[in-house]
Amino acid sequence: MRKFAIIISMSLVLLLGACGGSGAKKDSIDVINFADAGWDSIRVHNSIARTIIEEGYGYDTKETNGTSAATFQALEQGDINVYMEVWTDNLKEVYEAALDKGTIVKLSTNFDDNTQGLYVPTYVIEGDAERGIDPIAPDLKTVEDLAKYPEIFQDPEEKSKGRIVGAPSSWIVSEHLATKVETYGLDEKYNYLAPGSDSAIVASLAGAYAKGEPWVGYYWSPTWVTASYDLTLLEDHPYDEEIWNENKGTEFAPSDVVVAIHKDLETQAKDVADFLKNYETSNELTEAALNHMEATDEDAEETAKWWLKEYEDIWTIWVSDEVAEKVIASLE
């Protein structure tokens, strides 16, 4: 694993301003600060990069968590130095403005083969003979088709309407989804629920899936969720930027998920910036880490070490032989 009204966590911004130099330029850096915007894949990529930077280049690192909007603002200010997963389409306006101002620098595309939108368990459409589940909505193909099935996706708190599980309200994508629901007139037949967290979405899906019950809600790929559960992404109108900007009445655009830094890091830690220019993964490589994380119950740091061992042929081309040797030795 968000174009939502940008809700900025001012407490985080104030804290970062107090603790950091509010973007004051320096020629060196003591600790390289990574953005943790709240989802597992960014934490794994943070840990992979941090391990390489600490063990291979000798810098200290840390993470600061917060909403995507707040952490991105902190990146612009220089209180955060590295953002391993900027979902550029979700943050399109502020991202492009920051590039134009020169406050941030895009170093690489981490991955671009991602998807996001409204999913249903595939058994809702196709059934599951092994589990004894018959198809419930065999003609359900598109987001707009949901208008035919509110009674199937019944809201347990208001049974006269269906329920669409959206994204947390602090994520920019939540407003996009709410607008999409209105654009297609689904708000007349469904309640849009913005859960409190990613884990709340997963709990809702997992509970329904275990019982073979219908569920419709937001998710994205790459995640362990979309890799582990048999889900179908509902089709939408082909992406059109003008229509999307007007009313979100199209599919989400494939989003370049980029590695971005505050502009000063290129001079503060040129060797690190050069490494991050080579950082490139994929949906498959990211989901492999997330699947391992879920299966083993390891944290992001432990998962990163597993990934670095498992995919040595991938990451060693990002760095010099000397750096690679140091990192490999640290994993033994």
C-alpha cells in the first residue's frame, strides 16, 4: 500500500518543528529521519533502507509517524528526510507543488504496478465450491453495479441500507471514496463507513471472509491482504484525469509510488541519496515481504532482514560491493 481533503495533524507538525531545525540547511546530518505514514509496506521499505544505511553507510536513522499529509509536510520542511512510499496520485497536488518549489526531490520509483479501489471477496461473485458457498451476486462487475445489491452488503446498524467500508478519515483517499459513492448515487442505498485504522478494515474483511459473508470495501495492492485473500477489484470507468478531478467517477490512476527526499539530503548525505536513486522494487517483491511479515508475526525490522537475505541479488546492485559486504555481514 491514498486523494483526500488534506487533513494535517498540527500536533505532529508542531512537534517536528520543535525537535528539528524546521528545514534549516546544514552541510551534514546526524540522524536520517524516515516517514512512517501508517501502513505496513512503508514500514518494511523503511526498515530495508534503514538497515542498508546504518550497516552499510554508518548513519543513524529513525522514523516519525503521522498521517500522510502531516508527514509529507514535514518532509517539505526538512524535519523528515526520506519518504519511501509517496503515493503520488493520492498526494498529486501537494506532491507536484513541492517538486515545483524544489523543497523535495524524487529519487526513484519504488514500484508502479499497484492498484486500489473497492474490493469484494471473489466468492461473492463466483461462489466457492470447496467452502459450500454459492454465488451471491454473479452479475456484480463494477462499482456502479453495487446499486443493485445493497441488501446483500447490509449495514448491520441500519439494515435498510448497505455498507461500504472505506478508508480511515485521516487518509486523503477517504474523501475520494466518499465523493465516488455520491457520484454514482450509492449514498442513497449505502452508508459509507470510514474506519479508524487500516487494521479495522482488515478486521472487518477477515471477519466476513471467515464466515463466507459478503463484504465490500477499500483496499490496495501491494499488501499481504490482497495477496492472501481471494478478492476481486470492482471495475470502474477508465481513468480520465478531467473526470477524476471533477467527481472521482473513474478508476484510480495507477500511482507511481516514489522515493522522495528533502532537498538538503543530497548534500547532507550524498552517498545515501545515490543509493536511494537505485532503490526499485515491485508489487511482487513488496507483497513477498508483507506475506512473510503476516505469516511469521515478525515486525518490520525483522522482516527487512529476512527480505535482504532472501533477495540479495536484488538489493546488492543498488550499492557498491563494499557496502553490500558490510550489510551482508550484519545479517549473519
